[in-house]
Amino acid sequence: MPLTPATGAPVHRLVPSPAGRTHLVEQGEGPLVLLVHGFPESWYSWRHQLPALAAAGHRAVAMDVRGYGRSSRPEAMEAYRMVELVEDCVAVAEALGERTAVVVGHDWGSNIAATCALLRPEVFRAVAMLSVPYAPPGGPRPTEVFARIGGEDEFYVSYFQQPGRAEAEIEPDVRGWLAGVYAALSADTMPAAGAPDPHFVSRGGRMRDRFPADRLPSWLTEEELDVYAGEFERTGLTGALNRYRNMDRDWADLTAHHGAAITQPSLFAGGAQDASTRWMSEAIEAFPHTLPGLVGSHLLEGCGHWIQQERPEEINRLLTDWLAGLPSA
């Protein structure tokens, strides 16, 4: 991670949280910007943003979400519901002595960040979402929706929702599985158009059967892959996968907020080659109604799902320009 005298070295900390502890990495001084990762990642997915945000005058903090890395991993599946993860983010801000924060999320972290803004607007004064656009809570029960997707194949979310099933595929070869999923969803290594879609599982098959083999995306070195693999080899995957196993609970927990807009200043950026932005194109079109405080919405051409790692300089510029235009904390 590049450092300058102005930004200082990143500092690892453990702070109290409702689950026990949250591990975070902090760099810089100024208004708090909380960075929330997705699956299957960790605080390390923000390694390019921490120094850039710090150099721009912010207190950049990348956390390990509950169930990941050095953060606590409760045993109960229901401990990973969205309302619990929001309170973890609130606890991080409080532990750092901050009254308010800007929250930025990627993938599942985008959903967590959006829900933070929705449920705790007095703490989270602005929100940026990467890769996964905001869609208000509501609609049909999630498990029923996912079960209808895929035809003869099984949608990956349904696959992940069955306790122990994905773990049995991933944990015997964590590094190989991670390399495959990172390549499968990166613009420069994803399967060609018309090839079997890696978001779906053949009946009786495995996700990795459709992953690219023996190549890494250009944004990921062998050493960086070792960092990710080392964390998941130590922790296992159950805590991370439990996020998928709480989607019906989230739907019920957020009943009072079904259809709700997020009114704080917001930003969205996604990859044009990311399935998330294609599948959720109607959510992006609805932003004038669902994100009335939207400052900018950007689709990066030639970019896949791992947007802040595939295009770090562009994302850093989008974030720092957006942050510079926000009202003072």
C-alpha cells in the first residue's frame, strides 16, 4: 500500500461491537469515511482507497464485516441479519469518537451501507454504493424470487442459502475457489458471451465448474490472493455466507421501510460488464425516486464486479470529488 508522509501508515485496531469486536484499518485524519466490503472480500479490498482518501483529508476506515477476518464470528445464523450489521457500523463510529460518518460499500457492503443510511440517518450523513445499486426494501419474499431464477440451473444465491453446502465446495481449496470467482466476475477474465454463466450452478454441480481456470485478473497478484486466501482459510466461510442466509429475515425486519427512499447525498458507481448492473438496471433507472439526494451515477465501461480494485484510480477520483462537495460534517 503506497504511503506518503501526509497520510501516515495504516493502523490496525480492534474496537467493541455488539458481536464482540470489529477489526478495522484506519488511515488519515479528518471526517470519517467508513468503507464496508462485500463477499468474498475483507478490509483489504479497500487497500487502494485508504491512502487516497487519507491524502484527500479524510479519516478512512476499512472494517472487516462481522464473520470476516479478525472481527467476531457469532455462531447463530440469525446474528448476521442486516439490522445487526448496521449496528456494527454505528458501533465503529462511536468507538472512534465520531458523531457522524460517510459510509461507502461494495457488493454486500453496498446493501449494508444503504441500510445504514436508511435506518440511522442521524449517524450516516451520506452514502456511496459500488457495484450493487440501491433498491428499496420490499417486494416478494427473496427466497421465492431466487428460486424462480435460472430455469434448469440453480441461482448462486439459492446455492449459498443452504447451510454447509457452499462450504463443502469452497473450504477444501479456498485459494483456488477465490481465484476462480475473482476471475469469473472481472472484465478481463470473465467467460466469453454465450459461455455458461458462473452465477448459476448446474443441478448436482458446483459453482467452480464454470469459473475460469489457471488465470488471475490483471488487478490481482499472487501475493494479494494469498492475503484473501489466508484469512478465509483461518476463519472458514460460514460467517461470510450467513449474510445470504438472512435475506428473508431482512425482508421481514425492514417491513416498515418497504419502498423507502434514501434522502442523504449519495453516489453510485458500477461496472458496465457487471451482471449486478445489468440485472438491476431498473433500480438504476429508478434512482431519481429512490435516491433523491443522488449526486452522480457512473457506469465504468470495460469494468466488472470488483470495481474499486479493477479501477482504483477512477474510483478514488469519483469518491474524493464527491466527498469534497458534501456539506461539512
